[in-house]
Amino acid sequence: MRRNISQLDEGYSEGETRSHSDSEMAFVPDMDAATQHVLNLVLALPEEQRKLFAESIIRSLPNADKELIGRYCNTLTHFDPAHYLPAELMLSVLSYLDPLDLLTSSTVSRAWRERAQDEKLWRSCFAREGWVLDRSKIEEFEERMQRRVKKTREESQASRRELQRRGSRKRKTEEAFSEGEAVPKAASPESMDEAVRAQMSQGSEDSMEGVELGPYQPGASSRRSSSDALMRSKIDTRRSSTESATSMTTFSPRRKLTDGYRTQADIQFNLIPGLWRPNTTQPKVSWPYLYKQRARLERNWEKGAYTMFRLPRPEHADEGHTECVYTIQHTCSHLVSGSRDRTIRIWDLNTYRLKGEPLRGHDASVLCLQFDERPEHDIIVSGGSDAYVIVWRFSTGELLRKMTNAHDESVLNLRFDDRYIVTCSKDRSIKVWSRRAMHRSDPLMPSFLLPLLDRGNFLCYNIKTDILREHALLISFGPPMSGAHQAAVNAVQIQDNTIISASGDRTIKAWNVDTGKLVRTYTGHTKGIACVQYDGRRIVSGSSDNTVRIFDAQSAAEVACLTGHENLVRTVQARFGDMDTLTDEELYDKAKATDKAFFQALEAGMPLPSGSRRLSRRNAGS
């Protein structure tokens, strides 16, 4: 007598595993007492005997039932986590993979591909590499594409209205369009995709810096290569019925997305990440694509796959400096250089040509400079051997302010942010200047200055208007101040209210702009320090002792000493792959501060939110 194939699952209790649904366990039929007794005896046998028992039963069954048993055993021992696990749990598992393993997992199936291409996963991978992104550039590019998409959509709608107007006439379609007349391209979604793609490719001003547009493939495009078709046919044959039910995000086929990038319904199985995220209603650059492009840049750098150029071009040699160049700074579109020939020159990196006339104002070598080309700032600040600090307008080259008595000796380095200009000199001092005029109540006004303003002994301050003028000297950290450097200050950095200075006296010092006091001194170098960088957490310095040293800013401990140079380390630049994480202590402090602010607001008269249970103080973080 043939027994139902499902009886082979008898004795497989739900307590042994939770990887199968209740529906899979529910088809085991009820057994009479005798059969149940036999089954219990079999299950009590040693493992080897149970195997022999099962093999004997399986051999006695027809081939069709043997095949079904094989399939069922496969479902008991193998399951696709992309199908069974919640998306959040699957993403948590995938977050432990490195980029290479993540790409490998994406080739398992369509469901795995969708999960492995999650934006958060690749954003995390990007951050773990220590890479940073210019968010303003990305947003500017996305906004520009959104405007183009909107314009193309409006043109398409106008074309459709024209077609509808023609179709409303009392004649056949054949009469509206002759055999040789093509339907306007704007009437099809594919042509709209191509139109937007063409617009995105127009000119350098319409492309995003540092991002290469990959091959674009509209959803219904027939321009597929034979290899693509072969790959698609192979994948389709392997596609399981469960994969179609899985998705990273919900999507409605009726949902209208922008026509400038592919929709979720248009996506084919393509290993090349697309420029745009597939599941958004606005053009958003995808993190997998950004990671790919940044990794390519990294690989090209490591392999030496780069293209060199010189400024000026040989055919325009007359535009160049006439003596050695001491300082440069560049962005994606401009480079500014300062030279021993006493001039500053602005170079256009798109044309490799000099922009405007050289800036003349220094009476000696230009040793340091910094610029900000953004229209709201539009500034160049330079310092030189003449002890001058000069402020220029970047866009026009206009000299805005010339401080001829900024220092007593050469200005060796300078840095500025949105608030202050910081300069350092061979005269052993660091000076802080205001970027703009400030009222005494301005939050940027250093607190230690207020008593001085009240006494009226601050020359740049107007007592009648309570205004401190633009480019006013706020403070000087130098002799005879206690703790001042004892040799030339070669480099400075500013981050928030902290200024970091490096000197020939072999020390690095941290100063607080708000209090006007020395905060900390860092020691470790055995010779003078030539350069420094500070990111808010670490200080990286280069010295005449041929080493690069890393200090913890808070504890002043030397974290690392990098050796390898055989001479003076003249300049450093560093970037660290810090993740935005909080320690338990930081979370506790944050919760405590939130509670304190809440109860202070209640005491000040804030009404208690409706339904709130916060009627008494509790432990912070609970």
C-alpha cells in the first residue's frame, strides 16, 4: 500500500527549527495509534539505522515520488533568506559584507540583486573607505536634472495634446499620418528618455564633476547587444517563482516617475549600477554608482593611470609666473597660485588658461593664500614676505583690503572659514581677524572681547553703533603672552573655535578663539614643525625630523609616528574614515540633556503635550 509522500515528514517537530512556515508543517496527516507507535520506534533508533530505514522506504516508492521526496528534502535543508527573511534583517546581514562580497552576493538571483543594491549598504561602504562627498555638488546636479526632466515632460505633454487634437478630427488615423510620416518622437516614453539623456550629455556645464555617465538603457529599448540578450535569457531560465514576490520596496506599476531616469518597472538584470536611484520620484544619484566611480578613481591613482597637464600650456607660456611658485590651492574649476614674482594668478582648469590679469599688490614673495570661489564669499586672502595680508575679490581680482602692518615679519601661512581669518608669521604670533563687520551681540563675537569693548579701548570698535568693523584684528596669540611659541609659526588650522598652530620650536599648540586662551600643547617632534592638519579629532604634523606624527587632539597623546621620508616633511594632507557613531556615554549625555531641556521648558510655561506620560523626572536614557 502506497503511503502519502507527506508522511515522510512525520516526527519532524516544529520545535527543531523555525525556518519553515506553519503551512509546510500542517500537511502531515493524523496517524492511527499503531502507525504512530511504529514511527516512534523508528525515531528512537540510532541515526545510522534511521538512514537505512529511510533508504529502504524510498527505494520502494515509484520514481515520481522519489523525485518529490528529493525536492522536499531540498526545501528542508536549503532556503533562500532573501525570500524568507524580512528586508530589514537581510540588510543587517549584508551590512557585514565588504564591497567585493556584496557584489558577489548580488549575482545569486534577482531578489539578492535588489537587496545587495540597497542605497544604505553602499552609503555605508562609501563611508567605511574614508571617502567624503561634496553634498552641494550632488544636490546642484540633481536639481539641474530635475529642471531638465520637467522641461522635457512639459514638451512631451504639449506633443501629446497636439496628437490628441489631430486625432479628434473626423478622419481615420491613416489620414492624420501618411505612410512616410513618422509619429513624433516625443510621443513615446522611450524617446523622452533619450531626449533627457541627450540633454544630460550637453556640455561640461551640464555634467556632474567627478561622475561619468554610464551607458543608458531605457526600459523598452530594443538596442540591446546579443551578449545582453544571451545573459538575460540565461537568467530568466534560472529565475525562481519566489523571486518575483520579493522586493526591497513597494512599487505600483501605475506610479508615474520622472522620465529622465529608469523606473522600477524598467529595470533589467544589469550588473552595471545606474546613475539614478530606481525607486524615487525625483532624480537622485545612486550610492552604488557613486561608490563605483570613486573606486575607479582610487584604482586609477594606485595604478598611475592619470593624465598630467601643465599650467600654462606651452603655447601660452607668456601667461605663467616669471619666478618660482610658493603656494597653490585648487578646486574642480580653478587653481590659484602665488609666486616669488610677487603676483597671484587665477587659472581656469577647463581651458588651462590664465583668467584675467595677474593680481599685483604684494611688494615681496607671495608665500600663502586661500580662496573661496562661491558667489556668496568670492574671496582670496594672501600673505607674503612683505608681512602684508591682502584680501581680494575672486571674481574680478579687485583689491578689497591691504593690511600692511598685519605682522612684523613674513606671513608664513593663513586659513579662513566663514567667520575668521587666521594668519601666522615668522614673528612667532598667530592673529585672528574678522571676516565681516559684527555687532557686539553677534554670536561670533569672542566673549573675552566684550569687557574690552565696554572699556572703549578697542580701536576698530564704534561705541555709538556697537559695530566692530570688517577685517578687524580680534586677538593675537604671541609674545609676551604666556605659552606663546618661541620660534616662527609655520602653519595654522582652524576648526570651530579651535586654532591649531605648528612652530619651529618643535611644539604644536591649541588655542580657543572664544576665550582667547591657550588650551593644550603637543610635543613629540625632535625638530621644527613645518606643516599641520586638524580635523577636529586628530592633529597630523610634518617636521624637519623627517617624520609625520599623529596626535589625539583631546588627550594630546601621540597616536602614531610615520617614518619613511629622508628629508623635511614640508606639507601634509590627511583624511580619516570616521563613521558617524555615538558611544553609550554620548547617548546617555544626549538623553540627559534632552530631559533637562524638556523640564526647563515646562518650568518656563510650556504646556504639557496631550497624552504625555512625562509628569515626573526619570532616569536619563531609560
